[in-house]
Amino acid sequence: MTTTFHWTGSHVSGSRACAVVRYAGATDTRGSRWLATIKRDSDNTWRASATYQEGPITAALRAASKAGVEWQAVTCHSIDSDTYCVGF
């Protein structure tokens, strides 16, 4: 099955939910961690975090749980060494 994607003028038709996960280094009060964000529009944004040891997939799955999307990560793309896109 091939999925066709195209821009509708307001969103990409055929796209699925994903989380952008970024590494956040340690601060004076917190250890290093992964921060995941799922954003559907300006009114619907879900965030979650995981420790560095738990990893970016765990952060993405926690954000997915909050957003009510399926809990299975099916894709993971590296944007750079500190940022991932995890698809559901």
C-alpha cells in the first residue's frame, strides 16, 4: 500500500502523528533528559520527558499517551545528533 501525501493549503493530507524529541542537557537542578512534543495546532500541544538513560523513544511514547495516539512507535528519524522525529 502506497500513501500519497500532498499539501492541502492547511495541512499535509495522509500524514500521521509524530513527536519531535530534543535532547536537553543537565542544569543546576535537573539531569540531562529528552523532551518530546506533539503539536496538532495552536490549541493542542502535548509534552513529556524522559531521563537521558530512558531515551527519546520513551519520551515520545509518554507524549503519545497524553495526546491519545496509538502507543506504538513505528518510525524514528534522526534530524541531527540531538533531535529525533518519532512516528506513530
